[in-house]
Amino acid sequence: MSENRSRDTTRDADSLVLSVSALVLVSLFITALVTAQLTAAKVIEFTLPVAIPVAGSSLAMPGAALAYTLTFFASDCITELYGKRSAQMVVNVGFFMNIVLLALVWSTIWAPAAQSNAVDPETFQTVLGASTNIVLGSLTAYLLSQNWDVFVFHWLREATGGAQLWLRNIGSTATSQLIDTVVFVGIGFVVAPVLLDTGAPLSGSAVASLVVGQYLLKLLIALLDTPFVYAVVGYVRSNRSKTAVTA
């Protein structure tokens, strides 16, 4: 009996060690997603050495764009290593964690502030309290783009027989980021303001500039993160092989 318990304990410990890579990738996905939600209020701008059509000589986008691109990197690694269903589960859990984040942030905003509070409540709300337009745009864009990313990545993997990881990484991220950008900007700055009467919608030229600026940066990051996807996938698979040999 004690010998069986010892074996069960060893198996449990081994399972925990084997799942560390998955835990890290899922943690990266959720951390990047939460960070993106919290940094959406700040608009960042990069000056370009030359002007480009539509966007002009600068690229303007929410600060969330930088963190959000990491979620696609993580989901692509998860899809490649653990399969389509696992990646979809992470995406869906991430959506509900976004809801939890919003609930916790707004419960803190609505709670009465102490007289000794160093941060002005209105400033706190401005920084952390995303507007209804942004929430609707970001959540809708997240569900559509992340599930599309997983679907396309898996489809390309099946179509290529598991070869050409670079193709499915870039192809899935490039198309899903386009969906994310168009849906987020369209709902957050055009559709929601009109339907909910929460402000004036942006002009067509302003919307086009935001879409182009965000998408170009996201596409660049998708190209640059491909070697890191190879590195992560190679490292995890190498460890799996070593574990299988020593088991």
C-alpha cells in the first residue's frame, strides 16, 4: 500500500514538472491580456522616418497594443504544442478573466475613497476605468480574433502536415490581428458612440489612420516573434524527448 502511494506521489510530481511549460505559456497569455486591458487608456505614438499612406508620419495606437500582441505569441505556442482544443480553452478562460478584471477594477472605483488617499478618485477612474465603448470594442475583438487565430493556426498546421511553423505563425497572427484591429476601432470609435450616444464617432480618415497604424505595428511584431516561437516550441519538445528517454 505504501509503495503504491509512493508511486502515485512520484507521478503527481512528475506531472507537475511536465506541465510547467504549459503553465508559463498560459500565465504569459493571461498576464499580457490583463496588462493590455489596464494600459488601454494611454495612447502611444511612434514617429516614422518617412510618411506612409493613410497613417502619415506617425503611428498612433492604444498602449494595450504592445501587450496584446504577446497573447497571440502565447496562443500560437499553445496551439502548436498542446493542440487546438487547449488553445481554445485558454482563450475562453481569458475572456472570463477579462470580465473578472473589469468587475474588480470598477468595484474599486465605486468604493468610497479615504480622505488620506494620495490618488484623486477621478484620476484613478480615468486611468483604470475603461469606457463602455472601449470595453465593448475590446471584448468583441478579443473573442473574434483570438478564436480565429487558433482556427487558422490549426488549419495551416493540418494543411502543411505539421511543417512550416513560420507560415502558420505569421499567417494566423497577421489575419487575426487585422480582425482585432478593425473590430476594435470600428466598435470602440464608430459603432458604440453612435448606438449608445456616448460621444461623437471618429471621422473616416481618423479611423483609417488608427487601423493602419495599429495593424502595421502588430504585423511587424508578428514577423519579429517568429524566431521566438521556434525557440519555445523547440525547447519544450526537446525537454519532452529527454523526459521520455529517462522515464
